[in-house]
Amino acid sequence: MKKSTLYSIIFALILTGLFFSFYLSIVADFSTSTTCFPGTRCDIIEKSPYSHLFGIKLSFLGLAFFILLSAMFLMGYYYKKISKKTFTILSGIGALFAIYFLYLQFFVIDSMCSLCLIVNSLAIIIFLLGLFEKHIIKN
């Protein structure tokens, strides 16, 4: 895979995470229920005591994470001001939180939010692609 192709994929995943986090943030503030895929219960996740961290809704933290990640990605890609190591560390922190939130959904709350699953999965995939970048790219 070419380097530019991998970077395009990573940036597309970041934008997708940004979109879904933005949607969840808007719904969390202005709606009584989230539109989820059939078979999942976003309302249970939204109303659980685990839907906040330090008094801030997780959807807003996810939005802030993806905004920061996209800014760092663009600065690193276009201006070389952010190292790949810094990007990997930030995405790794996001992936650790995502794994924790997935654990909460599956084992503590015992319910799933499809949109949350998408956002958490994106954070993990972005981290793994950044971490294994040199193994994926072939010149």
C-alpha cells in the first residue's frame, strides 16, 4: 500500500469518527432519543451513569478527541510539526478509552449503542493503522 493511500484511509476514518461524534453530541443535547441501528439500545447507554466522564458527556469528549486528532493529523501531514509518535500516542490514548467504553457496554451496562460501537471501533482502527504504518506501507 502506498503511503498516500494509507494516510487517506486514516484521514477518512478520522472524519467518519468526527461525523458520528458530532451526531451523538447534537442528539445528546437536543433530542430525547438517539436513532440507532435495530437491535441496539442507545437510550440505555445515554442514560447510564457511565455516559459522563468528569461531568462531561462522552459524546462531547469523543467529538473533542476527533477534532484534536484531525488537527494533529493535518499539521503532521502538511506541516510536519507533529511527529508520528505524538499522533500514535494520542490515538493510543483514544483507543484505550474506546476499549474501556466497549468493556462497559458489553459487560457492565449489558447493552449496546451501535453508534458508540462505530466511534469506538474507529478510534481503535486509527490507532492500529498509525502504530503499524511502517509494516503496511510498501514502496
